[in-house]
Amino acid sequence: MTTSTERLTGGRPWAAGRLAPYPTIIRRPHATVTVDPVTQLGVFRDRDGLVVEMGKHGTSSGTETSTTTNSDSANDQGHDQDSNQD
């Protein structure tokens, strides 16, 4: 019978064979990110302190409604979904 100490110290960890080297380093166009106190948006700046445009992103919203088609016995339920993307 093995003890818990033997199980902790014996052998190579099972996932060690799955490890791979880190990917190549990619330089990003910004050096710092701060939050604008008025807009609450991130402000990206380069190494010289100049603002860098990081592109736009949209917003989305969605709704979901539940439906019941048979309320007098076993419920037959479904639902509808929709979404909007800017």
C-alpha cells in the first residue's frame, strides 16, 4: 500500500508531457492603459505617451421569453430568443 507522501513525491506529474514552450512575444502598439474618469473608457497610450486608437467594438442586447402552451396538465414549454448587435 502506498502512503500519501509516496504519491506526492514519486514520479513525474501526469500533465508534464502536455506542456509546450511559450509562444513568440508579440509587441503591442500600446504601453499603458488607464481609465478616463469622465467616460469610464480605457485610454491606450504608446511608449511616448501618445493616445493609440485600439479600434471600435459594438454592443449587443438580447431578450428571451418563455412560452407555455398547455397549462392544464404537463406543461409543454418553449422559449423565444432575439438579439441586436451594433
